[in-house]
Amino acid sequence: MREQRQHRDGKSVSAINIAGVLALKDKTRVLLLDCDFRHPTIHSLVGLPKDSAGTADVLAGTIEWRQAILQCAELPNLYVSSAGRPYGRAAELLDSHAWREGCKYLRTAFDYVVIDSPPIGLVADYDLIQDSCDGVVLVARPNHTDRSSLQKVLQSVPAEKNLGLVLNCTERWFLWKAAGDYRYAYNNRGDNFAESRRA
């Protein structure tokens, strides 16, 4: 499959939207975890500084999870951990005791953990992440995502983990209903996030 970041299939925005919707439920703690260490985008989409400490820093042993996880001021049930600083060894960080133990900890601390991973089939990072996940949501975009590659990817995801496919930027169709001028928007101000005292 083509690299989704370059072709703008909407992988990271979809992860943000899914995490945001889950966080609307009362008493439901949701973590949005950026594990696309090679091409991170979550920090810029939610308004965090580029050099924010995050997931990679925890896995490298320089900080603890409580220092990497920030709480969203506008959605108090939503927490975010950016990818963190580049260490140049993404697969090693994910194929580590720190990653496996971190997953165990995050399962106890949050009701849902939504992970923004690298695109399937490009690097080993995705496979290491999928092994620790309960489910996978694929993201594709008409006229951007290669169809034959998408079919191969659909077959490669274990049936018990395949939660579905998000199709972005589709044309209007007969069941489509206008929702006025409402648009999703992400504020670029870093002050929308405060350090979580509970994570």
C-alpha cells in the first residue's frame, strides 16, 4: 500500500476522530497514542510542539508514561501521547520489553487506547503494534489508495482483529445528508492540553 501520510488517506485524522468520539462517553478514559515514529503527525494535528516528549521517549527509558500523557482540556476524557523525539530505531522500540509492559499498563489505565500506527506493509513497526492490539481499523481514500494493495492488506489482517474500514473523502451519494457548514477543526494552540495528573 502506498504510504498514507504522503498520499493523505487520512489515517491520523481518523485516529483522532475515533478517539474523540469514544471520549464523549461518560466516565470513559481514552488515550490517543502516536506510534508512527518515522512520520509522526498527531502532535501537529492537536496543537502540541514538535519536540514534545511522548511514546518513543517512554520506550527509550528517558521518561515515564505519566510524563508523556497529556489531558485534553476541551475533552477531559481524552488523553494524548505524541510520538516523541526521534531515536532512529522505531522497530527496536516496539520490539521491546518496555513496549509489552507499557501495553499492559495502558490497558489498566484507560478504557480505550487508539493507536496511530505506520501504514500496513511498509515497515515492521505495524506488525509489532498489531500483535499487541485487540483490533485494527483500516483507512483508505478513493483515487489515492491503491486498490490491489488494499485488497492484499484486507486479507493480511486477522479476521478476529478486523474492525472495519474507514473510507475517507467519498463523493456525495443518495443517502448523504448535508450537515450545514459544520467542519471538524483542530486548534493549533498548545494550551488546549494540560498535563494529566491521573495517568
